[in-house]
Amino acid sequence: MTRLKQGGWAGLWGAAFVASLSPLSVQLGFAVMAIGFIGMAHGASDLEVVRRERRLPFLMAYGLVIVLCLFWWHDNSALALPGFLLASAIHFALEDAPRGHLIERLARGIGMITIPATLHLNAFSTILYQAGLTTAIPDSVAAGIALTGGICAAGLIVTGILRHDISLMTGMLALLLLPPFVGFSMGFLILHALPQTRLRRDQLGCRSYNSYLYTTWPILTVAILLAAATAVMMHPADRAGTQSLFAALAALAIPHMLITPWFEPRQPI
């Protein structure tokens, strides 16, 4: 099992390295695979953690938010994009270090969004514009985002060194050094998606990841199909495929962030 895990990580890092040296379209494809297929697994268990008698209202609320997100993104992506990024930052801050100091939690949440801009500001700005912003980010705002990301990265790397926390250091370096699509994908997996998947696996009493995937595969399949349908629907008006990716992520992530906590039993994990 250890060799299998090491082989999986070696393959993932190898793919990230190749994508980092490739055109933006290849980096986008890497993000789709890493976030959409590997990272999506932790949200696929949302229905399983809800008590059976509450599943119908949960599904209704979940579906309603998905529809509202898609309409919002289609109608006003320039407003939907900042809203999605803000919600994501709050979500990461709340979940990635639940027992951490407030400053660390803020740095983790804000840093996941801003650190990719620190050393790759032009690419970061291009991605946000392609994702739905109607105008380019003003230079002063872009510089502020990059500076904020640099401060968060420096603080969290030092924290990782002091704690001997390899995952924190590795995730921060990935966010900082790799191009935005690739760096965020790796940081997201290392710092958020895979730890949350492990917690969900334990919460559901699954002895292995294969057992976890067997339990959640119907929802995971529906999520992948929904993401693909969103990409197809938005493709005619899309710019480089980036807007489709962000719209699909928002449609699946926002209900995971907003609806699931209200239905999930309050219990220590």
C-alpha cells in the first residue's frame, strides 16, 4: 500500500511538472483532472453524512443552490467570480486548520487564493479575466493580491518548518512556485481535498479508499456528469475553457460549502 501511495504521488508530481512546462491549455487540463476527479471525491460523501430523514430537504436545497449558482454565473460572472473566491477562502480557513490560531486560519484561507499570484501575477490575472471578469485587474489591486499571497506563504512556510509539517510546507511551495492552475491544484489536494477525504472516510467507517469510493461512486459520477454538462453548455461563450471550469467548480463547491454544514451532524471528527 505504501509503495502504491508513493507511486501515485510520484505520478501526480510528474504530471504537475510536465503541465508546468506546457501551454496554459495543458495546465487547465491538469487542473480539471486534479480538482475535478481527485479533489471532488471528498464532496461526494456529502449525502452520506446526512441523516436519512433529512436527505430529501438536503437534496432540494443542494440542487436549488446549484441552479442558482449556474444562473448567477451565466448572468453576471464578473460578480459571481469574486463571490466564489471569497466563499472558497472562508471555507479553507474554517476547515484546513480547525484548531489553529485565528491568524493561521486566515492565512490558510486567504493564501490558497492569493499565493498563486505572488510569483505568477500575469498568468494569475489572465486566468481571472478568462474566468469571467469583464476588465483586467487594476495594477494596484493585482500588486496587493500578490503581496498578500507572499506574506501568507512566508508565514505558513515558517510555521511548517517550526512544526516539522511536511504537508504544510509542500502545499505552500506548490502554491508559490508552480504556475497558478498547477500550483493551486496541488496545494488544494495536499492541504484540503485529500485530508478532508481521509476525515470523511474515517467518519463513514470505511476501512480503505476503495471502500470509500464504492460508497460514494453514485454521487461522484453525478457530480462529474454535471460538471461536464456545465462545461458543454458554457463552451460557446467560453474563453479558453477557463470560465467553464470555474462555473462547474462553483456550482458544485458552493452547496458543499453552504448547505452541507447545516445538515451534517455536529460531532467531532
